[in-house]
Amino acid sequence: MRLISQIGEWFDRRLQLAAPIREAAEHQVPRSTASWFYVFGSAAFTVFLLQVVTGILLALIYVPSGSEAWSSLQALNHDVALGWFIRALHGWGSNFMVALVLIHMVQVFLFGAYKFPRELTWIIGVFLLLMTLGMAFSGQVLRFDQDAYWGLGIGASIVSRVPVLGPAMVKLMLGGPIIAGATLSRFFALHVFVIPAILIGCVGLHLLMVLKLGINEWPMPGRIVKRSTYINDYHALTQKDGAPFVPYAIWKDLFFAAFILLAVAACALYFGPFGPSGRPDPTIIQTVPKPDYFFLWLYALLSLLPPSLETPALLIGPVLVIFGLLLLPFLSGEGEKSWRRRPIAVLTVLLTAITLGEFTHLAGFTPWSPHMNAWSGDPVPDRFLHGTTALERQGALIFQFKQCRNCHSLGETGGQRGPALDRVAVRLTEDQLIRQVIQGGGNMPAYGDNLSPAETTALVAFLKTLHPAGQAPARDAARGIVLGDGLKDPSGSKP
Amino acid sequence: MSNETMLTRRGLFMNIGILFNSLVAVALAVPIVRFLLSSVSRERQDAYLAWVPVGSVSEFPEGETRLATFRNPYVMPTDGATVNTACWVRRVGGDQFQVFAVNCAHLGCPVRWFPQSGLFMCPCHGGVYYRDGSRASGPPERGLFAYPYKVENGLVLIRAGELPTPGAASAALDGKKSTCA
């Protein structure tokens, strides 16, 4: 025991770190901050450390080369002992880290912790969020598979829309005129050197300021932040009702961090690593690229925005959001901290969460994408064919053969890009059906060039049968009067 | 009186030292920036904008659209399979062709051709194009990118060494038959 303390003293005489470390550990924090709501930041940091360790382990095998990356991931998954588990830890770690950073940010926002004097802590936190998302995207690129390849293409298409500089920025991003080996190499440099270095630096500053400025006290409704009095009030609070950070508050951080690490490991063990999906060979075009979980909302947004709004939204939207986040502590640096008295803050969080959640949910089944194999794979349900004429059945065949099914569902199967056609005859008369098929419109291509008159007749004959048993199809009343057969034929079909 | 405003000998040396370092930094910045921007410079443009064959004319029946592949004219040792690219070749008739990039004009996903309905469909966000590449429906703001092409010695050649993106100069991707031999 004496030997250990002697060795310790020998080092401390040279390093002189024991005193500042003890001071940092035992600094007084308000008792109210020893809360389970205050554990997300340290948990995010713990997962970051896990990412550093597993990232270094992966780099022992992974080859950042366009020709070998994919095979080296296969080797990690299948040949190297527990390589799959390290990959799974790293992949799930990234999901957890994005989630924890977001939860931490929401907590800080709702607790008013960004207000005076912690503005700069928040601003660096915003950069930490951006760096975390940058790590997530560049990490997805390093999993150099089909999703990564086409994901880069989507990134390039977005970047190219920047006025004037766009095409040059694409080449800078890709490291050349196409997505190739140089692209992977530069994303490797970003993911492994550049962004982690910035992350570590920002985390250091972030933590330093937490130490210097103190942990945000639990917000009480009515306890207003004023620049002139806050620092004194805070010190009075920590003296009157404070406790040393270690061990009074840190045990909750430790418990939660261990729980999160366990959860990452459990997910890794149970669900396994992410991909890689198919080989990054651009000649294989039978692929449906999809981004990783945390960018699914963007995937949905890009489908649902009107085309004319897309470029402005893509280029101006992120700038506005980032500037808004950076300006937040200056716009409301004083005043009420408690979420109980900040309804707009609570509504903003709820609205953002619901919007992102719903976009992510939609991206799970992509109602905007044609189902590429519906025309050849999905059967026409019996009830739509029962008792139909030869002409109507011919129409059903044309309906499938001309890929109408890729965008229109029948009996809940098929694409959802266009409206479901189970009851289309109730909505459109024969003339309207013919017009819609031949001229398209309302986001449907025109089929006039591609259907012979006989095919159109058969197709429309089939579409006219698509109405519920007890409900008559739509008919043009004027047509009946003009042709003099309206009263005789209430179904609206030709005599 | 006030030593702070007076330039001492050591202070002068320090200032010269800072100046010296700044000059070295600027001198080093030139090659560093040039290296970083090498992918943007036009030095390699001749290499990657060379004509590449996608097949002989006889491989493409008149009036039909076929998938063809080509190899990017500019290859780096670590590129692997990424330099092999697909394109849709439509032979309008005779020596008249349209060679479309597989990349959707919306966000670059690979479009697929459906000969039965004469449409290209994109699996990502649902962009649809007619057989001549013009926009039919969905989010794209323009038709498919068409590479410049020419027919020489029975071969169809295209200039396709650059990833087509919506922001690139559209004049280069309107698929006109090249007049220069």
C-alpha cells in the first residue's frame, strides 16, 4: 500500500494533476441535478468512447479501398473471430449515439440549460450534433455496399444543386468525376481522422464549460434567469443546497452508462451487424437504395416535397435550422427556464418529434415508390375477376402487363404511388377513365402512345367493373340525355 | 516610461519570427490547397471525357431500349467495380440513338426500363420517364440525362466519364449526336 502511494506521489510531483482532478470531482453541484434526467450527455460520451474502441478494432481488418472494402467487411462478418460482433457493436453504437445526443439536446432545451451563462456550451453542442450526424453518414459510406454507393449519388445530387459552385463541390466531395475509390478514401479520412479530431476537441471544450459554469440547476417555474444576478444566485444555491459531484451525482451517470452499453451489446448480439448489402457494382441496377435509420426522415421528405420547393428546401432549410439552433441562446438567453412555463418550447419539441417520427415511419414502407415487381408478382384478387367477361379479363391482363399495378393497388397489394383502384369506377365515368389513361395527369404518365385502341377499350372495361357490389358506377348524366339512353341504362355503360 | 509601447529587441525578433512563419505557411498552403482541389481542376478532364464504346450498333435492335455497360475511361488502382457503369441505350432508328444515364434526374437512383409500358421508373422516390427520356411524373424536374454519343466503325461511343447530377451543366447532357468525328 505504501509503495503504491509512493509511486502515486512520484507521478504527481511531476504531473501535478491530482489536485485539479480532485477539485473537479468534488466540485459542488446543486442537489437537484443528481437526477435521472441529467444522465444523457455522459451516456452519449460513453458510447462515443465505445465507438473509438470498436472503430480502432475494425480498422485492424477493414481496407478503405474501393476494390477491397466490401470483401474486407465480408471477412469481418464471416472469417474473423467475433468480427461480426465488433461490427454490430459499432453499428448499433452509432444508432445509440445519434439517439442519445438528440435526447440530451431535447433535455437541455426543455430545461432551459442553454440560457445565460451556458450559451457557448449549447453552441458547441450544436456542432457536436452536426459532427455526430457527419460520423453517421460517413460511417454509412465506409460500409461500401450498394446502399452506400447510391447514397453517395443522392448526396452528390443534392450538393450539385448549390448555385454556381455545385458541380465543383460534387467533384470535391467525390474526389473525382464519379463515385469511385477516391470517394471512399476521402470519406475514410473524414470518418477516422478529421471528424473524430473535431469531436474530441469539442467534447473537451463542452465538458470544460460544464465544469467552469456548473451543471444547470433543476428549473423551477418562476425562478427567472437574469444576467446581472444569475451567477451569484447559482453560487448561493450550490452553497445552500449543494453536494459534491462525486459521488453524489455521478452514480446515476455510471449506472445509466453501463445500462446503455449493455443495451448496445444486447442489440448487437441479437440483431447482428448492418450489412453490407450487395456489392458496390453500379452495373447492378436491380437495387432499391435506402439510407440508414437516422436519415430515413430526409428520404421521406425528399419524396413528399413539391418538386419546385425541393431545391430551395434542401439548400436553405438546413442553413435556417442550424442558424436557428445557434442563435437560440441569444434570442432567449434570459427568462423562464422551466418547461412548465414555456409552452412554445414544448410544442416545438413535440412537433419536431412527431414530424421526424412520422417521416421515419413513412419511409419504412415508402408509399411514394412504385413496386417494381407488382405487375409480374402480385395476383389480381379473385373477387375482381369473378363473373367478368372476356373483354374485362383482357383488360385485367393489360392492367398488369402495362405495369399499372406498380403504382396502383388492388385489394391492398401493389404500389401506393397512385390511388388504390378498388372502387375507381365509383369515382370516374367511362369517359373520364379513358381520358385519364390516355392523357395521364395528376402525377400519372400518359399511356396514349403505349396503348392501342383495343387495349384501351379492354382496360377501361376492366376498370369499370371496379366498384362495390351495392354501389353503381359513376356515369355522365348529360351523356345519357344526349344519346337518349340514359333512362334505359342506369349503369352508364354503352348500349 | 511605458515599455509596452516601445519595441524591444526581443519583441522585434518575435514579430519577425511570426512573419517568417506566416510566409512559410502561405508557401506551404499553395501546394496543399492545389492538392485538395485536384479533383476539381480540369487537368484530368481530357482523360475522363474520352469516348468509350457501349457496344456495336447491331447489338441494339431498332426501336428498342437495352441496358449496356461501359468502363469509365479514367481508372485509379483502387476503384474496383465502381468504374463499371450501366446506361440505357435506345436505338431510335438507323444511326439515331439516345443513351440515357441510369441515374434518375431527381437524386441519382438507378432507373429501370419497362418495355411493356414504355416507361422508366425510379425505385427511390417514384420518378417516371417516357421512352424518349422526357419526364412523365414524380419529383424529377427534368428528363433523364442523355450522354453525348457518336457512331464510328459500327460502334456506339459515348462521353460519360462524369457522374450526371441535376446541377451539372445541362447542355452537356442533352444527348445530342456529336458532329465532330
